[in-house]
Amino acid sequence: MTASAVIGGWPVDPDSAWYRSLAKPAWQPPSWAFGAVWTPLYASIAWAGARALLAAQPRDRRALATSLGVNLSLNTAWNWVFFHYRSPTAALAGTALLDISNADLIRRTTTIDPVAGAALTPYAAWCAFATALNADIARHNRR
């Protein structure tokens, strides 16, 4: 979890000339809000993931761990695609995959532990919001 947050945060630079030059929607939160939101979201993913993994039967634990690993990989990759490779369009595809992964992760987690599954819903909701924001940015910045 920590590795995902650190590696994913590495390329993020909302003060870069490239990012500042992008046309962004008026409804985009200020840059500081992203860190304020992601910190508790990562904590909730860690808590829910650990709770469900500990509660899972051995036959379900591997599938849940794989789902969580894929999800965190997609989460991490988005920052690299958007900020490092400067591709809002490719990042939009990545965040759509993340949304699908979120649904799978919540389904698997809820089957094992409904409380842990419910704890993942703010994460999925934020990612859905991020997908809409990414789509707007990609649409207004075709190059």
C-alpha cells in the first residue's frame, strides 16, 4: 500500500508548466485537495484489504490479493501515464480500467467481509469522479 502511494505520487507535479497549461474544468478541486483526499483513501484501502485478507478462506485469499494488487498497480500507473508521459487520453483508458478493477475489488471484498467492502466505496466513488475529471481534461486538451 505504501509503495503504491509513494511510487504513484512520485511523478505528480501540479505546479509543472505542462499541467498548468492544461485546460481544466471549473469544477476541478484545488491541487491541495487531492492529497487531503488520497491520504484517508489509502488508509481505508489498507484497512479494508487487510481485514478482508485476514477473514478470507485460503481459496479466496489468493484471488482477493491478486485483485488488490492489480487495483493498486492500476492506481499507481495512472499518475505515471498522466503526469510523467503527459497523456490525459491514455490516462483516461487507465482510469476506466481502474474503475472496473474497483468494482471487482469491492465485489470480492464484500463477499468475504461486507464491512470491508463498504469501506472501499469512497475510494471507488473518488476514482469515478477522477475518471469524469480526466475525461473532461482529455476532451479539452486534444493535441
